[in-house]
Amino acid sequence: MEYRKLGRTGLQVSKVSLGTATLSDLYGDLDLNEAIEMVHKAVRSGINYIDTAPYYGQGRAEEVLGMALKSVPREAFYISTKVARYEKDLVKRFDYSAKRTRESVEKSLKLLGLDYVDVIQIHDVDMANDLDVVNECLPEWKELLKKARRDLSA
């Protein structure tokens, strides 16, 4: 497996990543054991960058991924999740507020069974009112990052 530095993060991530939208039972026929084994095979093959989001099955992908990662050493993978896109209903789909950003990260951590995630992206930033992103989502994201850094160094 080839690895590359992810931007300015310092993370050395696999050239191939694992996307988890299919873990959301998108088609209604998810076999939980097969899903967990797929995650394990990906990690064993050297894939260390796993991408997920609350939108994928409205949390189901993160829940299934959390089940799969229970038996995987934390140093074997990096997790990327997202904030701001949540619901199937178009009217409720996006929320760039500070409150929802914090709640989303806390829920993702709980579903994933992790103390931290490595990357948090703002999902579909092009759908936002720019001021919501600048005044709400980004400042909260920065606060969450500061807290995570403090927690990791403690």
C-alpha cells in the first residue's frame, strides 16, 4: 500500500481510503458480519484512512463502523467524519450552527466508540449561507479542535 501525507496534517494516509456510506444499509440488505469483516479486511490490507459521516444512514454507518473498530488497535487507522449534513428531508438536511456542530461530533464519537477523530470536514459547505459557516460552524470546529488537543496532551 502506498501512503501519502494528508495536506498539512502530518498524517500518513493510505492512497486508497475506505468510504463507509455502504455501511449505512443504503439498500436495505446490510449483513452486519460481512460489513464488519469488510472493515477488518481493509485495515489488514493497509488501508488506514476511513471516511464516514452522520448523513450516511443518519448515523448507522458510524454505528456499524464503531462495532467493526472495537477489535482494531487505534493506531491502525485514521477516521474522518463530517458535520453539517444530517437528514434525508431537504428542509432539515443541513445545519451549520455551532450547537449542531458540537452535538454532531459528540454523537459521532459515541457511535464510533472513540475518544477522538482525526479529521472533521464540513459536509457540502457550498450549500451553506456563508455567514453560518464563518460565524457558527468554523468557530465551534476550532473550539472542538483545541479541546481535543488539550485532551490528547493530558
